[in-house]
Amino acid sequence: MGVRPKQPLLLLLLALMLALSTGCWRSSSGGPGSADSDVDSDSDSDGDSDSDSDSDSDSDADTDADTDADTDPECAWDEVFPLGGDPVGAPFAALLELDDGTLAAVSQHGEVVLGSGTELELVPQTAPDFVAVDAAEDQDGDLLLVGFPGPYESFYYGVFPIPDDYPGPPAAVRFDGETYEEIEIGEVDCDALIDVRTGSEGQTLALCRSGNVLERDGSSWVSLADDLPYDLVDLETPWVAWDEFRGLWTSGPSDLLVYGYDPPNMGGEYTYGFAYHFDGNDWTSLGAPYGMIANLVPASGWCDGPGDVWLLGSDFTSVYQADLVIFHWDGFEWTTAATLVDSTTNGVFHWAYPTEPLLVGDEIFLATMHGIYRGAGDEWSLVEPAPPGEPRHVVRVDDVYLYVAVDDGRIFRGACL
């Protein structure tokens, strides 16, 4: 049986012959008397090519711009602790980069993890019987842990209340890399130390749950908040002793922000968030009445003076539902700058854990139970993919890596910047 030519091949040959006979087919070298035509053709061809190239370039640029605007660079998260080594016995209370570039993490047991890169190890020294709530690097380069005496009970500060009868008094512990040393608080009015920060000029500030702000002055503590305008802040809530003041943030001696919330009394309808600013001389209540924001439980805050203040927190839409929001104070009023998670989408309680905002240039990074948010103002997006677990703290190291401590005591590193 012979092979029959396929019809499409015959049609192609006929079309080729027709093109040659009518002169519509032009080779790359042109035909007789076609020099001008060649130039025009080349010019048109080049012009079309350039146009196409420009169009493609513009299209690519637009695509790239859209991509940059809508998504964040992907992070490849690597576990750097414990990596089969000794784990910590409680969630991390703090994660920070020390001045020498060392990464430090402190568990609620007071255990310390130190290292750099992917080499993080649990310090073998046994921590004192102490519940750590936060930690910072002091003027001497040592770790200053704040909290209250143990024994440690299974709770995460900011989720469950600190009972009124919890063992006191407030406590601070210094760790110099080898040994722990208990620090005397002295005769200051403080029920429990819940936050500690080091300002840009090296001053060490600590916040008491009752609202007193302490500054470390050599070997003693002095109060900065004797004239804090409490006004309607109810520090004698009868039905539960929640952590009314939740955190502080400072960029220097003349820019200090403290924030918290006033829980409702038994049968009460509202929870009120509040914030105060200290300019080095006077305290200012942000907002009216008395700086309170209905239904907000703030968990993190930052500012650029008393007229530009931001709070991350849980905005209660009902007793059992709360949105994850960012509020802004512009010097005149509080407004909702962004709703990161809307409780109506899945009807759950979006609790914001106390966390330190990470400022990178004009961007802020925030660790939340839903992942790491990055952005500023009213524009925020999730860092993708999210690190495993629920982030509690985020810090930047070497201007390249983000380190994230998650809820189960692990630490991950991602090249996300």
C-alpha cells in the first residue's frame, strides 16, 4: 500500500507557489530593484520590533509593579531552634537582637537562647524561680528580664489574667551571658513588671501592670508616672484582675507611649482601650474622654510624637468576636486605619498578643496569631508564606533575615526583606 500525501501539505505547497508567482513573497535579501523597499521594510520592521519590545517591556514593568504591590517576596523559612537540641519549657516572652548582632530569646521560664545565624543554643545555666514577661538589653549589654517570682504556671501573658494573689513582689533579673542576678526593685509603687524597653539614648524603661513607668537609674528605679492622668482608668476592677496596662514603646526620653485597656465590671458592656504620651516633662491623655477607645484591647503600639500614634489590637464586635485592627491617633481623634482580620469572615475571636513592633525603614512588621503583617498607614499585607506555628515575636538581623518565635517554642529564620 502506497503512502498518500496528506492534504495540508499539498495546500501549503500550492500557497508557496502562488506567493512566488505574484511577488508577494520577499526573501531577506530582497528582489531586483527593491533597495528602497528593503530600507523601508527594515525600518518598519525595526520600528515594529522596537514598538513590540517597548510594549513587552511596559507590560513586564506593569506586571512587576502589580506583583510588588499585591504580594510580598516569598520567604523560605528554616527552623533554627531547637533543631533537635534542648527545647525551652515555655513559650518565648521576648525575642531581640543585641548590639553585638547576637540573637537572644527569653522564655517565660526565664531560660535564655543565644546565638547567630542558624546556630542558636539554650544556655545551660538554670534560671531562677521566676516568670519572665519581657526582656531588653540594658546599658551594660546584659539582658534584663522583668516579671514576677515563680513558680511558673501554664499561661501566656496577655491571654489569661494575672491573678491578684499571684506571688509578688515584681521582679527583675539580669543575665550577663553566664550568670543570673536578681535586681532589687526598691520602694516604688509597682504590682507587676510587664514590659521593658531600651530607648535610643540607652535609658531602660519598665512598665508596671498598674500603670507606673519606671526608669533604671544606675542601681535603682525611679518613677516617671507619678502624674499619669488616670482619670477613668479603673484599676480596682472587682471581678477580674486583668493586665490593665499592656505595653510601652519609646524612641527616646521625649517620646514615650504607654497603652492598655479598662475591662468592664461585672455586667458591663464595654472594654475601653487607652493611651498616654510622655514628652519628657508631661503626660498627655490621647483622645476624649480620657483617651479611651470603646471595645479595643491594644497589644502593640508605636508613635512619632503625640500627634501620630498607632495601636494594634482586638476590636470587640461582640462578647465572643473581635476583629484584628490598627487604630490611628492624628492628634484630634482615633480612627480605624486598617482591619487586618474581620471576625465576620469566620466568626472567631482574633486575640492580639502583646508584641514589639519591628520598624524597618518606612515599614512596620507585626507578629500576630495569623502571621507576620508588614506595611504602614492603611496598607498592610501578610508575609507569604507564613512561618509554621503562630508568630509571637519578630525581629530583624543583619538587614536580611527575619527571625520569628512561634507559640510552641520554636524559632524560624526567613530571608524576607
